[in-house]
Amino acid sequence: MHSSAPSPEAWLRRRGVLRPFGRRRVVAGAVMLSALPLVGSAQAQGGGEPDVILSGMFITLDAALPRAEAIAVRRGIIAAVGTRAHVDSTAGPTTRRLDIPGVALPGFADAHVHTLALGELLETLDLHGLSKAEVLGRVRRAAAAAPAGQWIRGAGWDQALWRPPEFPTAAELDSVSAGHPVLLDRIDQHAAWLNSRALRLAGITRERADPVGGRIIRDADGAPTGVLVDSAVALATRVVPAPDAEALERRLRAALAQYAAWGLTSVHDAGASLRELAAFRSLAAEGALPVRIYAMAVARDSTLARTLARGPEVGVGGGMLTIRSVKVVLDGALGSRGAELRAPYSDAPAERGLVLASDATVDSILRVATARGFQVSVHAIGDEANRRLLDAVERAGAAGRALRVRDEHASMVRDEDVPRFARLGVIASMQPVFVGEYSRFAEDRVGPARVASVYRTRDLLERGTVIASGTDFPASDAGDPISTLFSMVTRRGADGTPRAGWQPNQRVTVDAALRSMTAGPAYAAFQERELGALTVGRAADVTVLSADPYALPPDQLRSLRVLMTIVAGRTTYRARESPAGRVAPRR
Ligand SMILES: [Zn+2]
């Protein structure tokens, strides 16, 4: 539903010079990014006294000075790192002091989020982890409270949690919806469950043919049952009234505040519309962004064309907003059998998934985006979609590689394709919390032999791939970085299951996981000189945890709490102490 061929060469018309990407050092394939330039450690940078000195315990993720007691910050940039005595010696009469509780790390990034969807989720029914009866209960309560005729929205249901694990029906929703149209997104946002009123408003009838790239689930007589898959979902969402500008901004602000509370200092928005980009720009101009945003514009006609025509926007609003990537979607998701597989689904032998962008479309977007200085971020889940992406990068040659093409999800990668990521400089933008979801259905979808190719984090790392970790929330079980760390190290989902870990041979160390949440996303956003470690000259972005993650047994990583979030030296979140002295729980 995200794809369409780009219009011809209209946007190739160059307005102004291209940005000097060529000067940037490309470190394709550096496993843990240890080859990145590390700025000197315990030296203060010239140019005046620090605004603030942070004191506490710092894990810098800088090999030259892994631990430190204090950091001096000047104009949002780290001016000194080292012992308390050394950093204190840089203070001037106006320098403020801030004691940091817990253990401070470089600010956590989430390399794949959907900010507006999170904002909508915060205003709609959160159905994650609920039984069908619980979902229906929530809808019943919301319908009773809503003004007549208003759409009831929800997201996060997952039939894989139900017994039997079958798609639900419109009739089930009709019994609780009191005449309201109801639309509930599946957890992967590649399917939706509607009631009969919503189906009627969307014009989805027995006569309505399946749209290209989508499916209307039907009963034996051909009548729609209430579930729409992939591009068919758009038939319904397009009749839902869009939020006005005020509602859009309210939702974005709510999501951004949530990110700060989760300890995030940077997020990569994986598919923003023109309206969302405009709202990000105005929030950046107001100084109202509590989190750095690296935005990928959706590669659809007008959004792609206008974004490319405008050119990359780097570090707007004091470094808080960068728009330099476009997002292309190659296939659907595995849960709804939309992921493009080479061989048929094990549990649906007639199906191989959906092709949402052809090779010609991908080649064309790579060509025009790269020419305009934009990175291309490509959603690829099935093994065939991943192969097609790698082939396209290979065809694009050196120009495409310099722009650090990102494989968003890299969910199912065949053996022969694993080494191609590092060789072609393709970044694997992965979501460790997906292992929870995949543990529930991946083997059913692809069978016992192919399941070893699903979410092979360690295989990719060992072959030199740069991994940028994220969550894809709300299209996943959890959006907080503690869940990412826990899932990547233990291969257990955000809820802790399966206890033994799913495909535990793909576990990685705490260090590798933390780097994929800091240096990895920084590299994926061309920000490795500014972010990703606590060293002199980089931004003072800090996430403060309740304990040292290196010292915890892996199964206790989930107990970590975020105590404080700091962006450019400014506190964007501070946990409340409860009367018992405990920190209020996250989320
Ligand atoms: Zn996504």
C-alpha cells in the first residue's frame, strides 16, 4: 500500500548543488563501528566554560575511555569527559552542576518508529496482548462513550494469541459497536479488522474486487468477513476522517513525550507523509522536539517528488531534525502472509506473499533519490524481497552504496545473502522485539527448515553487517529500548516468552546490543561523528539507567528502568520517585 511507480524524471530537475556526501567517511561493513573516528577523550575543547557538568557513572562506548565520572557540556556538545577532578577543572563561575543517578550511557536511538501511529495509539484502544474477548470488551466500552457516528480505532490485536488462532469477523464486532464504525489494526499494521458499518462506509462488498497488492478476506460465498490485508486496508483507512492539523500535532507531541520517557534521544521515523514532515519542521523551529528525529519520507508520488525537490534537510532546529531518507516498501509482513517468499508459505501452499514494489520501481527510486543526496530505506521482510533489495543495490553500484541503503526489517535472509549486506554496505535496520512475535508464528508460516533464516541477528553481525536496532512500534509488541536490549541479548520477546529464547543461537552480547542501539543508528543516519558515544565533540545525549547493564544477568535486563533522558545537555525526562523510593514503572 506504500508503493507506486515514481513519476518520470520531473524531480531530477536539480535545484542548487548537492550536499557534499562524498566527503563523509563511509565505513561500510565495520562490525561494531570500532573503526569510526573517536575524538580525544579527557581533553576539554576550547571556546569557553561549560554550561553544565554532569557527574555520576558514565559508560561511554568509546574504546579509548570506556568509563568516566563526569562530562562537561557546552552549547549541547560534550566539552570534556574523564575523572571528576579533571572535568571539574574546566568549570567556570557560571557552570551548573547536575548529579546523575544510576548509570549513564550514550543516548539510546530507535532506528525504526512510527511517530504518528504511536500518537494515535496513545489516543486509541491499545489491543496489544489481549484475548479476543478482552478486545471486544474494550470496543464495547469505547463505543458506549463515543459521540454518535464517531469511528472507534484500535491497534495491536494478534490472532496468533487466540484459540483457535483464526482471523476474527465483522459480526463479532457488530455485537459490541453500538452503530459506530470500527477499524482495528492488526499488530503488524498489515491487516485490519472492521465491523459491518465500517465495511459499508468503505464500499467493501461481495462485488468489490481485491485491490492490487491486497486481499479482502471472504467466506465460502465470497462475502467479506471483516478482515482486510495489506493494500486492501487502505480502502477503509481512506474513508476515516483524517486528523486536523491540531490533532496531528497533539498526537506527535504525545508520542515524542513518550519517546523521552522511554529513554530515547533519537528516533528514525520510518515513513512520514508531507503533513507529518511539515509538523516536524514546525516543532523543530519552535524548539519543541524533545527527541532528535531522522525522518524517512514515504516514497509515494507527491511526497517523494516534493521531498526530493526540496533536497536533504540536515540538522534543522539546532540538530534536532534531519530529513534525508525515503522509504520504499517491497513486500508485506509475515504474520499476514504478505512477506514475499521465494517458495510458497508452508501453511498456505498457494501463496508466496505480495510484491508491493517492482524491481523497476526500486531501481528508479534508488537512482533519483541518490542523485538528490537522499538515502533509500527499504522495507523487506520475505527472503525474496531481501534478495531483490540486495540485487537492486548491486545494480545501483557505487553511487547507491555511498548513500548507505537501509534494509528495514531484514527479517528473512537466505544463507547466500547474509554476506552481501556488508559487501554492499547495506545496513540491517532490525527490530529485536520481533522475536516475540516471530516465536508465535514464523515456523508455521515458513516451516522448520526455512525458519533458521528468520531474524538471524548474530549471523549478520558476524559477517560484518552494521545493525541499527529499533522497534517498529506500534507495529510490534514494545516500543521501549529496554525491551530491545533484553530481546536482542536473550532472544525472548518483550513479555519474556519464550523463556528459553527463540533461536537462541542468534543471541548477541550486551555490548553488541548497546552499540546497535547507539552507534548503529547514528551510522545509519550519517550521524556517527555527532552521536553514538560519549566523547568530546559529540552531542551530550545521555540515557540514564537504574543499573549497569553489563553487570546484570541477561534475564534481569528487563528490570532496568530509565531514570533520566538528556538531549544536547537538556533534561527531557526524569523518572518520579514513588513514596516507597521506587521509580515509577515505564509505560
Ligand atoms: Zn515500520
